Amino acid sequence: MRTRREFLALSAGAVAATALGPRRADAAPKAMTIVRESSFIKAFDDYFAKTLLPEYEKLTGIKMSYEAVSVGGMLTRLTTIVETKSGPEVAMTAINWPHLFDAGLVDLTDVATEIGKKLGPWHDNVLDAVVVNKRWKALPWGNIGQLEAYRTDWFAEVGVKKFPDTWEDLLAAGRLLKKKGHPFGFELGHGFGDNHGWLYPLLWSYGGREVDKDGKTVLIDSPETAKAVDFCRKFYQETMLEDVLGWTDVNNNKAYLGEQISCTNNASSILVVAKRDFPEIAKVTDHGMNPQGPKGRYHIINAVSHAVVNHADVAASKAFLRWLYDDKQMSRWLASGDAYYAPFLTAYDNHPMWNSEPRYLPYKESLKTSRLHGWPGPAGHALAESVAKYVLVDMFAKACRGDSTKDVIATAASQLKQIYKAK
Amino acid sequence: MAVRPASLARPVAGRPFTLQGVLEREGVFSWLMLSPGVLFLLAFIAYPFFYGIFLSLEDRRVATPGVFVGFANFQTLLGDAVFWQITRNTFVYVAATTVLKLAGGLAMALVMNQSFRGRNLARAFLLLPFIVPTALSTVAWMWILDPTFSVVNWLLVNLGVVAKGYSFLGNATLAMGSLIVVNTWRGMPFYGITLLAGLQTITPDLYEAAAIDGATTAQRFRYVTLPIIKPVLIIVTMFSVIFTFGDFQLIYALTHGGPANATHVFSTWAFDIGMSAGQLGMGAAVALAILPALAVLIVALTIYLRRE
């Protein structure tokens, strides 16, 4: 038998449930906004905004809007969304942003697990980028890989028929090509992708590391780093234009399509644009994996992912992501992207999207050897600071302009010690 | 026991206490007119400024609550070699552009003050760099300075001046020099037009009198023109220095602080640390590091204006 107090509590609960319950259950939001950085592949953005979102709107009655942020501006936009707790509910993330915005993002472990069971498993190496304290803070969509785009005709002219497999072989080819008036152009300036895209892999492939797994032990001051720096200086001086030291991400694309350089590290956008606007260049362009160094071959992970911000209607946002990451939608959207995004779900390893253009296949292959910036260090705030301060890029750039290996490594080590608060 | 004056004890006979009456009082009315401006300043200048100071005293990571750390952010900055490099860059950038803009702007104003055919059209054209949005004109400069497609390099090579084009943005010294040129190009019309306004207040009688006394052109400039436009000259320089200290778009778009931090200034570095690294507290501290220099300028400006 219930006491009077229990009865009152139960009654109050029942009244509250009657009042709030049905309303809560039916309280699907009237509208939702998804914000993403605009893609280099216009058809990919268009397919999302003009086909997928209207389909979901028709299905659920929720008014779906798409906000496109200009390239390079997504991090700032995400900062304002999370800080002001207003604006779009679902947002694109990249690099290690789920770690930066951890407290402002919803836990998506349940959705990620479901998707992983259906279409996975997920590629292991993406976990560093999106799983924070064992919780999935974003659903990986695809990797924007960074590989070498090169001119097959000019390489053939100097007797190189296949893209060089090691950094030393690439240097040898570059020497010959520069003499022929076809220098290389690898970004060494303050861009946001094409610099880290080859400099981290170069460091790793010589055995160098910025910081250890513990995030406390700075490892940059090592003979391996010195070898990587010495190689980079030689590579720059003997194969490249001086301008690369000041390049940002647009410059190498312009220089390649302007036929000023014979090889650069980039996403597949160079070939995509060439096929559209410069078909003659497209015919003689191919992709090569990052060459290997004495300690292996590496690539960079830039996992474009989707996160739900705290102020969103969590149930509705998750429902949308479940729908979006269903093969019926995902397959079509990926296909519209011209293989620009390499998915992290194993079900798509042999998807027809890879068949239309074999020259994109190295981007899929590169996933196996891809690591997040700062690897093997933790993917938190310190990593973001190191990337934002261009510690690694400037270490290599200063060596290329003539500073001594010892000095540039000492400067980088002191910056990293300050950033990682190491002794 | 205090005795209140009779006039305050009750309303004056014949002047009832009405809203119109209150509004007609000078003190009330003037504040009413000032209030939109004051509210605007409070909301968009004072609040962000004080919030910036507050942030700079916190270890405030994006999406997380801040922890008060006192002056720890500033201490970290003082021990950071890059901070000193950026301080040096900022001062070089501001000093060089100010001298060039001042000299160029004064020359521009003196020419525009002469009578010649098409003067009004020339004045309108000279304002163009100032009117065109910076982001837009910077794109044009990106092409002009692009080593591969640079029209300057093309001209130099084709005229036989140099055998190989310059790397305007790849070489540390040239990159800073290029930014100084672009900033000067954009900022000179501001000096030119403001100084022209100052020149036009000079009555021709003074020049005639000086000419009768046998003053040469240089003497007329030195003893008539310069003393009269001095106040305008100082104010326009002060404003320009303040704006240039906070210059962001141009540098961010052209070099993003590269190569190897050679062109990073306070504003671009503060943005990278605050936004890209998600360290809002440290970013605010970097931005506020300009404050002492600006404060000296503002105080000097205020003292000068009061004296005048």
C-alpha cells in the first residue's frame, strides 16, 4: 500500500508526464540547418542541398537548410556556433576539431556503432580524429587525402615512367625536371592543408615525431628529424621554386594548372579542375602515393565528419544522421563527389565510385597509411596549437631558406615544449 | 535640521511637471540625443573591449568555461620568441607604411590642390583604392605578386631588367616589402583626401603675401602650408597608425603570416591562436598586447588636441 506522500509524488509525475510527454514525443523541430565547408566538387554540394535535403524534408516535414561556409572558414564558423549556442544543429568537422569542441558536441557513439555494424567496420586510424574519451563526437564521412599530383609527360621526358617510390628517387627525378624547366612546387608556407599534407608524412617517414603518445615527451629533437630536415632542404633547393616558402593552398593549384610546376602535394582537386577546365593537362596528370622514407610511408588524415552541437534537438539530429549514413543516401552522395572523399567505412572499399576514374584509386590506398597531424601524440588542444602556429611547417621552411638544421630543430623543440607544457 | 530651498520643495507655480517640460531641459534632451551613440559604443566597443581584457586573464579554451589565471597568458607571451618576432614585424609594418602614406598622401594632396583639367575626375579615381573592399583588391594584388603570373615580373623580365622574376611573397624581406606597398597603396588616398581638405582651408592671400615677401615655393610650403595643415596632419597620422596596427585582411589573404612568420602581425597571430588553436584567452592576450602602444598614441593625441 502506498503512503500518501508516494501517492502524491506519483500523481504529480503522472500529471507532468501527461502534460509534457506527448508534446516531447511530437516535438520534432520545425527546421534544421546543416553547415559544411563548401566542397571543391560543386556537384557534391549541389546533390546534398538540392536532392538529399529536399528528400528528407519531404519525408519528415522538417524544413532542411544548408549553409555553405567558404573554404578555410569552417573552424571559425564552428567556434561561433558552439560559443553562442545558436545556429546550425549539424556541423562539419575536420582534422582534430571533435577534440577541440568536445564539450560543445553531442555523444554520437550509439549512431556510430549502428553504422559501423551495418556498413563497417570503421577504419581504425580515423578513431584518433573523432573519438574523444571513448565517445564518438563526430561521424566520419570521408578523407580528403593529400597525394602527389604530377605530369606524366614531363616525368617521361626525363626517363621516369612510374612515380618514384622513395623520397630520394623523387629528389633525383626532380633534379632532372628542374633542369628541364619543370620544377616541383610543394607548399612550405602558411596554408591550411597542402603544407602539413606532405611535411608530417615526410617527418614520419624518416622516423621523426613531434611528441610521444603521452603528450608530455617532446621527441622532435632527434637524429631522425635532422635527416628529414636535411632532406627537405635538399629537396627544396634542388627541385623547387623559391616561391613555395610563401605559398598558401591556392598557389600550388594555380602553378600546376598554369604549367609552371611538374609535381605537387594536393588533394585530387587539381585533376578534378583540370578535367573540367584544362582537358589537355588532365590527360597528362596522374597521382602518386607519398614516397617512402627509411622508416616507411605515411599520409595525412583529414577526416571530414559530421557532428551535432549541444543546442540541437539531439533526437532529430541523430535521426537525420542515421538517414544520411544509410547506404541508400550515402552511396548516392559519395558517387556525386567524384571520389574526392575516401569513406572510412569498409563497405565502400570497393564501391562503384572508385571505378569511374582509376587515377583516384591511390587516394583510397593511402587511407591505410594515414595518420592524424601530430601523431602519435594525443589529438587535443596542444596539437591544434602546434598546427595553428605552424611549428613543423616553419621548422622545415626555415631550413629551406638556409637556417641550420640544429637551429630550426631547437626552435621547434622549444615551441613544442611550451605548447605541450613539457619540461 | 536641513532646510530645503523653497524652489525644490514644490513645482514652480505656472510650470506643471510634464513630459514635454522634462524633454525641453537641456541636460535631459542632450543625453537623449546622445544615448543611441552611447549605447552603440557600449554594446559594440566597450563591451567587447572589456570582455577581451577579461578573456585575456583566463585560460579559456573554446567550448569550455574559463579558468582565471591572472597575467599568466602575458607571461607566456613574453617568454615566446615568436611573440617578439611578431612585435618587431608589427612595428616595422606600421612605421614603414605610415611614413610612405604620409609622404605620398601629402604629395597627392598638393597635386590635387592645383588647378588642372580633369581635376575632379582625378580626385575621384584617387579614392578608388580606399573605396574598393580590401578583400577584393587583395585578390588583384595576389595575382600581381604571384611569382608565376606577376605582371611586375613579366615587365621586368621582358624589359631586360632582370633575368628571372622575383619571389615577392616567398622571400621574407620581399614579402614584408610587398605588404607595405599594398597597404600604402590602399591607405594613401585617406591621407590625400584629408590633407586636401586641410589645404583648401588655406586662404590664397597668405601665399600672395609670402610671394610678395620673396618666399620661394619651398619656403611657402615650409612656413605657410605646413603650419596650417599640421593639426590635420597629426590627426590623420594618428588615426592611420591605429588602423594599421589592427590591419588583418590584407596580410591574412596574401601571406597568412608566412613565410616562416616573417609577416605575422598581432592581429593575424591573435586570430590563429584564438580561432585555429581554440585558445580564446591567449588569443585575446595577443590582441591586447598592442594596447600599450595604442594607449600612448591615444593619450598623445588627446593631449595634442586639448592644447590646440
